[in-house]
Amino acid sequence: MASQIHYEVFRRVGAKGGWTMHEIVSSRENAIAQAQGLMAGEKATGVKVVKETYNDETGDYLSLKIFEDGHNQVKLAPAQEDAPHALPCFKPDDLYSYHARQTMARLLGDFLMRNRITITELIHRADMLEKLEATGTLYQHAIQKIAVAQAASTTTPVQQIVKSLNELVTQACNRVYRDQRKDLFPDPGPGQFAGLARKLSEPSGDRTKAAYLFNGALARHLKEARGWDEKVLMLITIMEDAPDEEAPRKLVLSSVDAILAECLSGSAALHELMGSAENLGRALNKLVTLFLGQTPEDEARGKGLAALTQHFAADDLPEARTAVAGRIIAEFKSNKRLCPHDMADELKTLRGIANRIVMGIGKYLSHEDLIGAFTLRSKRLVMQEALGRYIADAEPDEKIERILFVEENIIGAENKRQLATYVMPVLNSAAFENHFHTAGTPLLQRLQRLAQLQSRMRRSGFVDVTRAEVCDRLDKLATAMEARGRLFAGIAARPGSPADKAQTLLKLAAGGFLTEGALSAQARALILDCLSRPGFLSGYLAAQAKTQQPDGAVPDSEAMMADLMQTLGKAGITAETGLKTIAA
């Protein structure tokens, strides 16, 4: 690749002078040194070095500015001349920190995905850094994005931050290029990393340099991986061969864990490791299975993923496991639906994942983060577009049923308040009332359906005011239906003993046919009236004895009375009230 690259040194003389080419060299360091020499010797008011990469396929050169300096490059007020640059990093070693790597991985995600590498591999491999520089715009855009974000919280101009970042990144790249030429990065075999860790962890050594060299050796070793699963397996093999001594073992484990975390933070690596899934819900279930260290249902998996699952089950690799937890939370916060074509499946999948992931709450996954992610996803499910489409084609009673089903599977007080706004318009619609006043369905079946809806509403997580309003509306409709159908009047008018009528009413009240409120109160009043009629108790005991003892055996009156009190209790009548009312 070196034969296809050269560096052009430009200089500018005077405040308004244009750029003129000063020299063309093949060495990056020599080019930058010449530019710095021109500035130091006051032979120029501005200098820059442009890297030219020849493309064999197109025959064109790709230009990338890698260095620039000048007295009049950035105009600053006198008070700002000595102001600190407010940079996120100050020296090349800072670019290797955890937060710097996270930022770079986010900005360079597409480049990392295309080349199947992690950010740690990139910043330790000269060939990949040269390839990144050759992209030109991607490299510069990443620096500009950081500069703009940093300038928003400081008074330092964006141009000055860009200049400082360019200098910092250039120093870091030069360091890797120099170390690569000097063959400073070791190239141990698969079983030699333990020995390398011992050598680098000697008490007289520099710990920062030890991590730099060890990660460089890992990056060099991982070049041979043919895919993400093989890369994961190679890393775990090195980890399992870690030495027993504390310092070298810590070096191996921390380095391997960090690179594995970077692998698992990327969607491309996870997709290859976990395999394809028909929707996000299935993919998240696979991810939760990995996070919990459980054996996946699909046995056709790579050796790397299998080894990773075993170590997660053993509570190893904390950074990698935290990365998986972060990925799960990020996917929950995304706009993508779990099951795009079916709201019912979406809610069932959401509930199923929630029931599983709560087992992993602890040091890798916080309860607050999980609740926040589920609340955000629940918010999207109660929006007009999603919910309206879900209930649009349903019958009026089924609309309420579906709304209650949504309520059971979402969380968040505000989300439930939003969902409640859809209930009353359905209940107060003419379609809902007409649906239950139709003569095409038996009255008892319609009353039972209203009672079922009311029972589910009473168990729901809606606020008390909403529950009371909905339950009252359902009870009023049921009361009007009973009056129109003359259900209670028909029972009272038909021939039969008070015990028979009371039995019929008790079956309705205790069997879930009547809504709570005015309708149940009316039924209880009629039951108590029957209980107070002369001959009720003897008639009831005789009927029960005939039913329970058809062979003529002596019935147990105390047991029959206990059954009666239990049935009265189910109908909402206390045993004390029943005993006081019963007439012999």
C-alpha cells in the first residue's frame, strides 16, 4: 500500500497568500516534520500536509488533509488566545480510554461493520488506520462531529477544536505506524498469550504500555479470524489460558473482555453470532437467552457463541455481559416493533420478554433502566396510530376487551392514563349500546358479557376514577337491559316456591351474570325477599335433600346450611344478614 501513497507539503506566505506546493515525500513523518520546520523557521504563515492515495481501479487520487498549522488559520480574540481547548482528550493515550473508544465506535460504526473489526483492533492496526484515513470524508466528519458537540458547551471556536483534534489523532496514528514499522507489537501463537502477559506485567514495566502492546498483539492475532464467531472463540480460548498470577491474569481478562464487549455492542456482529430472526421480538428473545447464559432453542450455533454462553452462565466477562444488557435496552427503546403485523403478538412477546429479563436484574442490568425502556415502548403502543389500528375492525365489546388486554401488558401511569381516554368514547357510542340491546343474542349471554368486561375493568391498573366511571357505565347499561327484558320480573312472576326463586337468583348473582352496582343490588334485594318468605328454609332443605340424597338417606342439615351461607357470600350477602333474614 505504501507504493500507492505520497504526501504533499503545502505552504502559504502572507495573510492573504494562496497555497503553493513545497515538496512531495513518501514518508508521513518527514512530510509533517518539513511542514513544522517551515513554520518554526518563519518561512511560511501557514502549512498543511495532504495525503494522496492512488486508486488502482479508477485511476484517481483520494486527497486527505492530515496536518495543518498557521498563524492566521483561526482568528481568535486576544482574550481567547491562551484559552484552554476544552478537548475531550489531551494526549494520544486518552484515545484508548473506555469513553473515547465508545465515542469512536459510535462515530465509525459503518467502517467497523464493513471491515469486521472492533474499535480496539482499529486503533492498534496500522493497515486499518491507513484504510480509514483513505476514506477521507468519514475520517474528517468524525472529527467535526466531536468538535461541534464539544464547542456547544465551551467558548472555544469549532475550528480551533478541529485543529487540535486533528493534531491529536495524527500523533496517535503516527505512534501506531511507527510501532508497526519497528515491529513493536508481538505476534504470539494461540497458546503464547499467557507468557506475553507475564512478560508485560513485570513489576518494572509500564502498565499503560503493557495494555497497549497486549491489545496490539490481540489485534494482530484476530486478523486471521474468518468471521465474528471465530473471533469470539479465539478471544475466549486466550482468556481460558490466562495465567494464574494476579497482574498478568488481570491484563488478559480485561483486554479480552473489552474486545468481546465491543463485538457484542455492534449489530453486525450480533446478527452473525445469533443468526437471523423473523422479527425483533424473536431476535430479542435470543439476546435475552444469551444474556441469562441459557442454552438457546436453536442448537445450530457457532462454537464461539456456545463458549460465550457458558461463560455468561458462570458470571464471567462482566463488560461483555453489560454490553449485551445495553444492547437489549437500546433495542427496547428503538422505534421498531417487536411483531410488526400483529398487535396481540406484540403484547404477548413484550410480556414474555419482560418475565424473562427480570431474572437478570442486578449488577449488569438496573431495574430503573429496564422500567424506563419498557415504559417508552409501552408509550408507543398506546399512540393513536398503533392502538387505533388494533381496535378498528373489532366489535364494540371486543374493542373494550382489546383495550383491557393492552392495559395488562404495558407499564407506566401516564401510558395507562393515555389508554383510558380510548375507553369512554367506545362505551358511550351508539354502536356499543345497540350491540347489547340487540335481540339476536340471549339476554343472559349479553348480561354475562357485560359482567365479564366489568370484572376485568375492576382488576385493571387504571386509576380509581376511570375504573369507577367505566364500571358504573357498564352497570347502567346492564340494568337497562334487565328492565327491558324483564328478567327479574319474570322470575318473580313464574310459579314456584321462594326457595326455587332464590336458587335461580343466586345462580345469576354468584355465577357472574350480573354487573356490580345497581343490578347486583336489585338481585340481592330480591334474594333477601325470598329468604324472608314463610316456608323458605324448609323448602330449601327439602329440595337440597332430594338433590343430594336421592336414595332416601338422612341429609346433613348443617352442611346444607353451610353451603347456603357460602353461596350467599358469593352473591354479596353476608352470613349474618342471611341468617337474620331467613324465615322458617
